[in-house]
Amino acid sequence: MFVQGLKTSFRRLILFSLFSLLLIPSSFARNDSIYGGTQIKLDIASPIIMPAANKWQIQHYELAANVRLANRFYPTLELGYSGGNTSRGDSIAYNGHGGFMRIGCDIHPLKKHPESPHALLIGVRLGTSVQGYSHHLTPANSSAEASTLTSDPRGVRADCWGEIVAGCQVEICKVEGRNSKTTGKDGGALYMGWMGRLKCLFTRQSDMVLINEIHPIYIPGFGDRDNIGWGVNYYIGWRF
């Protein structure tokens, strides 16, 4: 019951965040000076960089959506799925996978021409994840006995963290709309950009960890379980 309730709450939070983000364009649709379009972005770097930069097997897939307001503010929602597994000889084996979500806002800090589609971005994120995991340990002095260690007997863990982000986005090409000459609106545009992240974990483990309270060593959307982490995303996206 606990596991199902935790997963249901996470799904509801994602759906509520998506619904709230989709309401923004309709709220400002009549005021073109405020609403500047909705952008959907796919992270194409993490599926390649994260497995190469880690000693163990990592899977990471991420989508992001933002809305440009007043040509300066970018409310943002990021969703993804991530996990990893590793083994160290015959002594330790770990496997954990789950979904994650980050919500926040970016701002273009420089004076920007209203017609310029490019932007430097700085902002903040609040991230959360839910994962199922297993952690197996075979004592070094006993090859016949093995114990399964987990910080939660149900094998589910939720984590929360904050981020400071900075990056840029550049318009690559624009598609003309059917009535662009009369309405002045285009049919969309292709964007590319990157985002650097400095992360701070809020759900930290204590220094004294009991044998039956081992935490997951990897957090979806955050990375290795350290108090401070970092990350880089490289996006390709489309503005509607």
C-alpha cells in the first residue's frame, strides 16, 4: 500500500505540473507582448555522457518544457527516467531505477531586444525522484552467506534536492507559418543549447548508517548520492 501510494502521489504531482504549465499559454494568448511561445526540449547528451563518465551502467533520459514570458522569464518543467546498476566482484551488487521531476524558472539577465530569439539563462530548480532499488552484500569473510541490504524494507526511496542552473539557447532555424505575413507569427523554430547544474541534496543520509539502513547509491535526476553534485545537459528543442 505504501509503495503504490508513493507512486500514485508522484504521478499526480507530474500531471498537476504539466497541467499548470499548459495553462500558461492560454492565460496570455491574447497578449503577445507577454507570451512568447512554448518550447519542448530533448536532452541528447546525457544518454551518451553519463554512461561514459561513470564506472557503472547508467541509463538517463530527459525531456524539458518551458514557456517564455515577457521575453525574459522561462517557467520550466523537466521530466525523466534514470537508473543504474553496478557490481564489485562478488561482494556488492546494486540496482535502482525510477522517475524524476524538476520544476523551476530561468531568467535572461541581460537587456534583450524583443525580436532576438537567443538567450542566456540562469535559474533555480527543485527536484524530486522516486525509485525502486535493491542492494546486495556478501560478507568478505563468508562466501556461503549473503544478505540483502536496503534502507527501506519495501525497496522504494524518495529524494529531494535543489539546483542552481546556467546556460544558453540559440535559434537554429525558423519555419514560416501559413499566415505569417498577415499575423506576424511564425510556424515554430528549432533551438539548441546547453545547461550546467550545481546540485545540493536535501534528503541527506546521516554519518552513522546502520547495516539495515543503507541508502541507494544513485539518485535518478541527481546522480551519485553526494551532498553536492553537478551536471550538464545539451538540448535540442522546438518552439511552438
